[in-house]
Amino acid sequence: MNEPLFQASNLIYQANLTYDRLRIEKGKINFIVGESGSGKSTLLKLINHSISPASGELLYNGKPIEDYDPITLRREVSLVSQEPFLFDESVLGNFKTFYSLRQIPLPDIEYINHITDLCLVNVPLDQNASTLSGGERQRVYISIFLSFSPKVLLLDEPTSALDEKTSFKVMKNITDFCKENDIEMIIVSHDKDIVDEFSENKIEIVKKG
């Protein structure tokens, strides 16, 4: 059996969230599903090492997560949270700021246009992010993280602010891009239609108690 991308056993975060046995496969579109409060978003943060468990084991490529440098890991395993965080500047300005924070050169404008097109960012790059709708902000935020081409992309409810038609288009474009560029995907979604359409490995989190 191939080594999983992530593997957890008896992983506990605080007293109320326990992940007994968990396997997230390589080379598949992994979806994490479960009822509200079951700890789906928390699991992404544990995988990204934004937070630490109270006990238990979490392996990334067979190596304990705590053995990785946290900053390096978060850049390699990028978490796109459900609530977009954008600076009060243009869309392009946000790309520039996020790239400068990572101390990496900004890609050329053709690449940025390509990525924003994939995410259906249908606003000019010089438009201020503060004027965007919730769905537009979400798509801009995803496009910035997608442009980094991390080894693993964690998406927390990436279509929550989008209508059904846009959701399917965005997910199709993102999953195709990730497959073409060997980017692993782990997605939290409550949208059953999206899960049914795109999931290649479904991990169900059961709420305890």
C-alpha cells in the first residue's frame, strides 16, 4: 500500500475533537466532509501546522508534522481559509503584497492573468479589493494562493460564496490546474454536488459526543 500524504492516529485537539484514524491519499482530490462542528476546518489547520494537537500522531509523507519547520511547511502546504483576507489595495497590489511577504519575485502579468482567469476573477486587476463582493474576494484570494503552486493546497469551503454554476466552473479549473502541476488537494466542503462531482477520496469526520 502506498504511503499516504497525511496520516493521523488518535489525534486530539482540545478535549472535544478527536481524529482516530485518518488517511489522506496522494494523487487524488481529497474531500473532507462531516456535519457542522465535527472539526473539518480544525483538521486543515492541524495539517497546515497553524495549530498543534494536544496529543496523537500526524504524519506528512511519513514524517511527524512537528519535525518540519512551521514556516516552510505552511508555504509548502498552503491553507486557503474560508474567510478571505485581502489588503485594502488593488487586486494586483494584493498579489504584490502576498509575494513580498513570502520574499519571492512577482510572476509576470500573463501568469497572473492566467491564474485569475482560472478562478473566474472577472474584475480588473487595478480594482480595489475593498469594492469587491464576497464571491469576488473569495476568488481573488484563492487565485493568489493557487499562483504559488504549493505542493499541497488546502481549500476550506472554496465555493461557499459562489452560485452553483460558478462553483462548478471554478472547481473544474482549479482541479485541472492542480493535476497538471502535481499539486495535492485537500478540500473541505458542505456542497454535496461539488463533493459528488470532484471527490476521488472522501474522508468523513464524525462528530463525537
